[in-house]
Amino acid sequence: MKLLRNVLAVGMGALLLGSCAKPKDAMEVKIDRLLSQMTLEEKIGQMNQLSGAGLSDDMKNQVRDGKVGSILNEVDVDVVNELQRIAVEESRLGIPLVFARDVIHGFKTVMPIPLGQAATWNPAVVEAGARVAAEEASAAGVRWTFSPMIDVSRDPRWGRIAESYGEDTYLSTVMGVATVRGYQTDDLADPTAVAACAKHFCGYGAAESGRDYNTTWIPEAQLRDVYFPPFQAAAEAGCATFMCSFNDINGVPSSGSKFLNIDVLRNEWDYDGLLVSDWASIQQMVPHGFCADLKDAAYKAANAAVDMDMAGYAYTSHLKELVEEGRVSEAVVDEAVRNILRLKFRLGLFDNPYAPKQDHPYYKEESLQTAKQAAEESAVLLKNEGNALPLDGGCTLLVTGPLADSPRDQMGTWCFDNAEGERAVTPLQALRQVNGLRVMYEPGLAYSRDRSQAGIRRAVQAARRADAVVCFVGEEAILSGEGKCRADLSLPGAQTELICALAATGKPLVLVVMAGRPLTIGTEVQLADAVLFQFHAGTMAGPALADLLLGKAVPSGKLPVTFPTMAGQAPVYYAHKNTGRPPVDVAHIDSIPVGAPQFSVGASSYYLDAGGWPLFPFGYGLSYTTFEYGEPHLSTDLLTESGTLTVTCDITNTGIYDAYETAQLYTRDLVASLCQPVRQLRGFEKVLIPAGETRTVTFELTPDDLAFCHADLRTYAEPGEFQVWVSTDSQSGKPVTFEYE
Ligand code: NOJ
């Protein structure tokens, strides 16, 4: 089926789509009618998105004159409604504006950053979080958010890994679709629905050397296997808008890519939503060296089907001229405007243009509970030696570390509308509320980059008086997100010194790491008895962590991204190819004798200093209990082209806590005409298993799940032998094999 679809898409897609024009529905008729009344200037006005400037005369005039289609970054509901009134009542055609905002992981109630959401492996809580964000944002008149970011991200140096769902195509797809559903609901015209935006199309996460906005080179087969699927799934899930990426991809910036925007998005995927540029990304095709000047950029973007120019003024400055010169046809402009008007009709803005007058729906109790659940499920237990966790609820506890009481930093990147952490509950505040627990507090360091020593000495003295120490370290929010890449992935400032000094006291030491990306914390993990890692978890990080530390909740998060031992391993991800000489850690750099002969350290795919393996693999995460996996059972060892293979596996909770486990289904195509990854995630199930009990997880595999893009760009599964695992992470478990014929 998938094979057939792809054959058609590659070979005859445009032809078929062109010849099977659908009859126009009522909305399309309205769009055409409106379009027929618009002047060229009004059409270009719709293609213009401006950044909010309050109720300035200039903005009011531009709206009145039909020179603006959308405004981003305006969240004062009175301003929004007044500008909308001018658009609807005073502009010639009364076309409503659509207001947009980066509501990425919450508007007022802040959820974990998307990387943390992915660590929950729970699409239901991710969807619920997006619903909360949409309810809150729509109350301010924001009906379009620039989320989800579904760029597969395999490089922890890249600051925007924080905003992604991590390194895996399948997990990013599931989480992306859940997010779209949460924002949009089934009915985009619902006044609390917000149009989602699948971004950044495409390949932005593959930025060379993990440096933001950098070049990408991605062979088409890899694009189709790794980077496209979350976007195609978002399109199929009805995601109302797409955004171009900043990067150039194989030499062509996305905002000028006919291949991405026309051949793939419009023709193969039959997408009829709105495609917006990224911020001035049309204009930026000039410094890219792809366009001579702004006019050339407008020409290339319009002809590459970019519907709306975000804050770049390329279309308003040059599109009219380009149409008059015949270099951009009016049909191209009409198509863009159709896509824009379609969004506005779908959002119901022609019938209900205004944000309803209401008490604001911020920080509702249910919303805070959703944020708490997401924060709790996002925490990943990396180590728990001697069952150091959970803590004894009657102990004297030293709370220390620069992230213990920093509301702003636990918010993470991208929370414009609650950047200060209003209503955030910090771990310190939450632990102080725990009955019976005696809490001492010494921050040790004032912020994550702090290098001063005086606080460390005070923390050590306090540690000596405590039964146990919990040290909250990590990264301030400002160290991850857009434009915030790091070449060094260690804990900033003197945090490692703080940890060393605390460990030297001999007191039980628990580290809680709160960060926007994976960090190289091998030394710190060795020094601590237990380590909980939480990607910046938002408003309710504190109560969630307090429950986890005291055993009121059991950690269930799993890493959505591989943790390197050293930054130099990046990019490092589980779904890598095997190479002809797979890693064998033969010798460490310090163990090589002086004058050793050339090949005495072997010749395998590893680093002399960092070895061949990461610190923690994708999918990893412990619990307070233990789970035992049985051998996967297959319904057949021969999968046919039209068949389905059912994989079942028993998992037993062998500990004393009732707990959730996320069972992960991986496959490997052992021999193929293009080398395939050593493992690929094909499914997962998060299941509650009471202590002492066994649960069976069931997965289905079809040939579609085994398909990959071939050298001729057709996607299908190749006959041959496959391995399948059901395991607790991407490195463990024993595979069983089956044949696909
Ligand atoms: C640039 C970012 O790349 C994009 O993700 C964001 O939505 C826009 N700016 C708008 O703020």
C-alpha cells in the first residue's frame, strides 16, 4: 500500500492531482468569491505578517488599508480586538486578521519544554498540555501558534534541541501529532482552538556542527526516512499551517525550495494549509548567497510557494512589481491568498473574529494538574544506587544548588508570556511544604554559571548537619533555545566543584539536573548516589520533583535523546548505521603505552578518549521498581506483503512499587540494498504494572513499518531477515528474528 502510494507520488503525483480536481465545497466557493473582489495590493497585504506594535497609528492604518494579513507577538486582548475591529469594520473587504504567537510549551501555565514532554512517552499528557496552552492563548486572541517543532534533533549542542521531541523519527511523529490535536481539537472553528504550525520544514535539526541556522546536507533518501515523516504525519493530521526552516538544505534555503514546498508538500502530500516563512527567512536568502537582493528573494520565495512573509517585508516591497513584470504570475499570488483565507475560514474568524470577553482561564486547577503530571512523567531516573531514592520523609535534608529555587529557569526556553515564572512552584518551595521533612537551604551557587566559592563552603557546612543532600544543578533557561548553542556540554560554572565538595562529605547525595539539553555529566553521575534528570519542566516542576524524591510518585520518564559522554561524540544517536568496523573499546587514551605500535589499539569505530558508546542511550530510564522482560513472542516468523506480525512480550514488575514502564519495540533490517540503522523504534507502550504482577504488551508490525527509501527514491520494505526487540531502552534486550517475503 505504502509502496504503491510512493510509486505514485514520485512518478505521477503531480499529474494525478492535477487531473482529479475535487468539486469545490462551500468554503472554497467563498474563498474564490472573495479573491475575485481583491486588488493585487490587498492580496499582497494578506501575504504580509507583521510583528505587533500595539495600537500605533502606523499599524492601524496598515490594517485599515488591507496591508496586513496576520500579526504576531500581540497578546494584549484589547489591542487584538481593536485591531481586529479595524480590519473587519474599516478595511474595504473586512477580512479578519489572524494573530499568532510562539506558544511553544504553554502560555501562562507552562508545561515542560518539548524535549521533556517527549521524555514522558505519553502522548495523552502532551495533547492535554497543548489543549491547556490553546485555551489560555486563545483567550488573548491568539489563534495561531508556531508549534510543534518536529525537527528530528540529534545534536545536543544545538540549542533548539530543547524545543524538539528529540532524536527519533517515530517518537517525534507521535508527539507532534498529539500536540496538533491538543491545539486544534477536531474543530478549528471552536473559539478555544488554535492553529498549529509544523516547523521547520525542513532539516533544521541537522544543522552542521550543532550551530544554529547552519547549513544542512541531507540526501533525499535520508530526508524521506528520517526528517519528513513527522511533517507528513502532521499534514495528514490536519495541521493547519507549516513554517519554512532557516537553513539551506543541499544548497537551497527552504524559503526558496520548490522541491520542499511544491513537489513534496503541495503535490505529494496534497497539503492545502498555509505555508509561512520563518522570521525574515525570505530576506535572509540574500546573506545565504542564494538571492542577489530582496527583490530576487521575493521572486524566489513566491515562486517556491511560500504563502506568507513573516516580518521580512520582501513581498510588500517587491511582489507587485514582480507581478507587473510577469516574473511572478497572479495565479501564484492567488494560490497563496487562497491558503491564507482558507486558514481564516477554518478558524471561523469571518463569523467570530474577536477574542471572547471572559474571565481569563489562566492557571486553572486542572491546568496546573496537567502541568504537574507532565513534569512528573518527564523526569528520568538515571541512577539510584543502593535505593538512595526515595528519600526518607522524616529526615533532615539539605536542599542546595542554583536550580533549587529559580522560578525563571525552571520555565525553560520559549515562554514569552510567563518568562519570569509567575505562579511557578520551585523544588525548594515544594519540599518545604512536605510534612515531617526538615529542610535546610543553602544555594551553594547563585546561578548555573556562578563560579564563586563562598557559597560552596556554606553548602558543605550545612551538608554535614543533614541526613541527606539534594543538589539541584543544570542550565539556566537562557542557555538553551533559539541561537543558544553550546560546544561544551558540561555543567556550567562551578557546579561540578559544588558536587565534588558535597560528595566528599560522605552524606547520601541526590542530584537533580534541570536543563534544556543532554549534558555530559558522567563524572557527576559517578559522584552521586542517585540522579534524576528533568528537562526544564515549567510551572509545576517543584511539586512534581518533591513527589518523586519522596516516593509519592515513581519516575517513569525515558530519554528521548542519547546522552553523550563527551560533546565531541555529537551527533550521537541510537539509530546509527553499524559501519564496517563497529565500535570495540580496545584501549583508552591513557592506557596506551608510549611508543605503542600503530595497530595495537585496534581499528574500530570508537574514540580513544570517549569510547564507542554514549553515557546513556535513547529510551533509557530507571524506576524505583525493577522490571523483567520475557522473550518477545511473534505470531509468525514469516511476514507477507499483505500480512501483519503481532509481537507480544510479558513484563513483570519484580519490585515493591506499582509503576509505569514504557516498553519499546525496535526492529533491524539485517541486510538491505542501502545499509539500515542498527535499531529503529517502531512502537511503544507505557503500561502500569502493579508490584509483583505481569502485563503483556502487544504491538503490530506491517511491511509499511519496515519500509525505507531506496536509491531510486521509492519507499518499500525489502524482503529478507529482520530482528525485533521489545526492550526497556534502545541498547538492551535480546532480539528474535523473522523473515519478510
Ligand atoms: C524564529 C523561529 O525560528 C521560529 O521557530 C519562530 O516561530 C519565529 N521566529 C517567530 O517568533
